[in-house]
Amino acid sequence: MKINSKLNRKQKFKIIILGIITGFLSGLFASGGGMIAVPGLVYFVHSGEKEARAIAIFCILPMVLTSMIFYNRAGNIDFKMGILCGIGGLVGGWIGAKILNKINDKYLSLIFIIFLIYAAILTFVK
């Protein structure tokens, strides 16, 4: 899918459903935005690997802000820890975005798959 491409009704519907699923899982598990959105954009909407990652990053912000409101109302946010982690996230996000454009899509997919397997193992072990 090209940037600024025209979307037909079916594609728009798929993207909205993907957003609902991604938002739900992101709000429920406090993660999963990229883990759900990227494969969904690649396999269901046929977006390119790099475009899918860029779109996922863009669409995660509203989901995170919405979830943050509810987590904060429940008193579950340590703002000092969140700000410190956010500072690290700014640096890491900048480095990752710079590297993204230098990695072949095939290797990018392989790295992503390895990361998902690693995350699944860590989740299961704990």
C-alpha cells in the first residue's frame, strides 16, 4: 500500500476492525499495539513492512493515551517511572526508526518473529 493511497470501503473496514482489536488488546494487556497492528496491516491490508510499522506507531498513540486515562483513574501509574522510561523510549524510538530504513523487509520480518517468540517465552516462563 502506498502512502496517501486511496482506500476502498473493504480496506477501510478492515483497518477499523484491526484498530478496534489492537486497541482492545493494548488496553487490556498494556502492550500489543505493534504486535497486533503490524502483522494485521501486512497480512490483512497488504501494507509494506516498513509502512506497517510506521502506521502502527502513528495509530498506537491514541490507544495509549486512552488506556492511560483509565489506568490513571485506577491509580496504577507511577508517573516518575513512566517519565524516566519515556525518556529512554524517545532515544530508543529514534534509534530504531533510523535503523528501520536500513534493514531489508525480509530480515525485518525475521527479527520481528524472533522478538515475538522471545516475548512469548518470557510471558510463559513467568
